[in-house]
Amino acid sequence: METKFSDNKQTGVQAVRQALDLLIALARASGEASLTQLTQSSGLNKSTAYQLLAALRARGFVERDNETRHYRLGPTVLEIAASFLDESDLITRAEPVLKEIRDRTGETVTLHLLVGDQRVTVAKAESPNTLRRAAALGEVAPLLRGSAGKCILAFMGPRRIQSTISRAQRSGSLKKSETRFFRNWNRSGRKVSGLTGENIWPQVSALGFPCLVPGGK
């Protein structure tokens, strides 16, 4: 049965949907996004987007850099994400494994989850070495960058892989060398136990492995 709303309620529902569209657009941006970028990706006009972003800022869902005037996700989003993760035993089960790998290798070990076209760091076991990669919980990185992202991508369906690469190409976030890499990578076969690749951070190398549940997901 279709739910009918009065004009005021319908306007309120529309505003909620538009605010959620902005949050999704911001989550898919590479860390930060300008008002113009958010209006282009969400389809909203600047006036509406600006007012909704102001409301989201007031509740801590969004932050704005006073110098660049770019927007980024705020701490309230992380609180919601943390609440969701607390209800799952994923991190509890993963932490001993992360620590064991860290102890054997002496390197920082992280666990990432797929969110849209990005990956989010949800657990970590940092290296005890003075010179180490310091991982931040809640850190968001493009799926097409770094070995962890490529590893997640490798175990997606062919259509999802192609659509993710195509969106990155249209947005201009892929370099020509990266475009050639993914074109060849897509043809040569992807499903290997570990994937090495150029990382996001200069002079930092990484190795990615998938965490599979029964059924291969």
C-alpha cells in the first residue's frame, strides 16, 4: 500500500532524502568536496544544498574547512558507524588475527570495509617499530588506490568492478597510468590470494588479502 503524505510532511521527507543524498555524495568524495562538487554529484541546487549542509553541520554530520570552504564528514557519522560495528562481532573476531599478523611481521595491519566506492579502516594493530605506518580508525580511502582497495575490488562481480572503474574515469580521479593498469588487470584475471601494488602514501608498500566468509564473500 502506498503511503500518502500531506504537503508539509512530503516536503519534510524530501528534505531528509536530499540531506542523505548529500551525505552519500560526501562519503564518495575523496576526503573533502566543495559545494559545487556536491551539487553536481547530488543533483541539488546550490541554495538547497547550502541550507542542508548548514543543518548537517549543526548536528555534527558534516564539517567545513574555514580556509578552503570544502566539506567533509563529521564525527556524528563515525559515532553511528561505531554503533553499527559494535553490534557486529566482525571486529572482535578480527582483532586477534590482526595482532598475530602484526607480531609475526612487525608491520601495521588493518581491516577495511567497503563503503560505496571507498574503503574504511575499521580495525588496526599498529607496528611497535618507531618508523611505522600510523593507521587511523575511520580513515576513508578510494577503492582504486592501495593494495587493500584493489584486493576488495578483485572479489567483486565483473559488473561492479567495471562500474566502479568507469565512475572513477568519468570523475577524472584516475591517472592515465592507473587507467592502463586497471584495463590490463581486468583482462588478465584478478582473483589471487594477495595483491601488491602502489600504495596511497609515498614510499609505503602494502600487501592486501581478502577476509572471506563461508560462501566466498
